[in-house]
Amino acid sequence: MADVLDRIRVGSAPDSWGVWFPDDPRQVPWQRFLDEVAEAGYSWIELGPYGYLPTDPARLTDELQQRDLKVSAGTVFTGMHRGPSVWESTWEHVSQVAALTRDMGAKHLVVIPSFWRDDKTAEILEPPELTTEQWAHLTKGVERLGHEVKEVYGLDLVVHPHADTHIDTEDHVERFLDSTDTELVNLCLDTGHYAYCGGDSVKLIETYGERIGYLHLKQVDPEILADVVKHEVPFGPAVQRGVMCEPPSGVPELGPVLTAAQSLGVELFAIVEQDMYPCEPDKPLPIAVRTRQFLRSCGA
């Protein structure tokens, strides 16, 4: 029997239902997502793309209470490496999401850096490596965002390393952490994205434990990943090939990750996110049920 991981709060997200956009005819309706995530045995969810779930706090609260669900975080996309000129447009977007996140009683805002390669068309939008000046813009901009989000909305900012963004590999993640203040910003460690980019989640948790503020649980299929890396396939098409797979069939092993996270001695959300856009509407629920059972077998 696995040890009881009593500091880990498990949830899921619209992402595990193939939801990447606020509105898309290929995605399941939000009501169905809420019904099924509750049916699968999860009590925590993320908001997903802003506008997918109702943005009126009273209505959303009512919908969640009917299903005994609670919100752990909201998510924003930012391009802080572009410098102070993007601050106002960034803050406008962040404020919307942060207000709803706060109103739903959540305490975290997940920040995903902007893509350097278009996840639909594969067009190269920017160089994959930042200049020294862009790194400074990125770290200072995210610290400012962390300060403002905490002051105005009472939320903790956690940055999500992500494939095809400038915070992806072990080197980039460590550089980001070494250049930022833990009082202002910490990490949302996504085990799948980190493995996709060659990183070791357990090692990161053991080395930078005080910076791990939040977890996304996902796995990659090593065979598909090897082909994706070899042929430089962009993230969107890689997902369509099934690079993010159902646990426990991929890497990293989630048991050791959860055990390492438990040993940090703090309460941590661990939100399941299996990228599946686009997918058949009947596909997510059985996977979600099996994944919840698997995580219970790990003690979570």
C-alpha cells in the first residue's frame, strides 16, 4: 500500500477534456466538462482558457457548488520578455482572470510564457533563445506581475515551464529561478512539459524545493517524444500524435514525483492535465476515471 500523500490536493482541468480555447466547436461544452470531472472523482479544477467556463462569479459558484467542485487556479499567457511596452495589455488580461480566480476562492495564478513557435501552424514567431536583455525583461516583468497580483488580488504567481516557450529546458528553468525572487514568483512544475523538454522533475523538486508552488501532473510517451524531437515537430502537432499520454504508461513516473512533493512539507495542488486537443467527446471521461484511480494507488 502506498504512503498516504496527505499534503497533495489532486484535481483536473479542462485541458484533460481536450479544451485549449475559450470557444471551439471541437471541444466539449463546459457543462459536460463539469459533470464529468466531478463524476471522475475530482473535487478541484482550474478555470482553463478564460471564457470557457462562465465568467460571472455568482453563476460559476452556483454551477460548481451543484457538483461539489472548487477552483485551485486561473491561467494566463504572457510575453514579458518583450519588455515594458507590453505591460498594460498584459495587465488588462491578467486582471480579468485574476479577479475571477480570486472570486472563486482560489489562491494561485498560473502564468504560461508566450510561444516562440505557433502551436497550430508551426510558424517560427521568434528565436527560441532569448537575448540577455530579453531575459532581464522576462524576469523583472514576471516579478512585477507577481507583486501586483499579490497586492491587488491576493494571489500567488506560479510560472509554468512549457514546450515551445522560452522557459522549457532544465537550463532555462534554473536560469529563471536563479534570476527571480521566491517572495514574488514560484514555479508550476508540469511534469509532462518538463520531461518533454528533457528535465527531471524529481531532481528539480529536490534541488529547488522552496520554489515549487504548484504541480501539473502529466506524462509523455517516450517513443513518440523521440520522434518529435528528431523531426523538430511543434507542440500542437505533437499533442495530436499522442505525445502526452495516459498515466502510468509514460514518463516521468508520477509516484516518485508525488513522494518528493509530499516531502517538501507544504500543501500542494497536483492538477492532472493530459493535453488532448482535439479529441472525441467520449474519450476524456474513462481516462479521467482511470487516472484518478491510479493516483489513489500512489497515495494521492
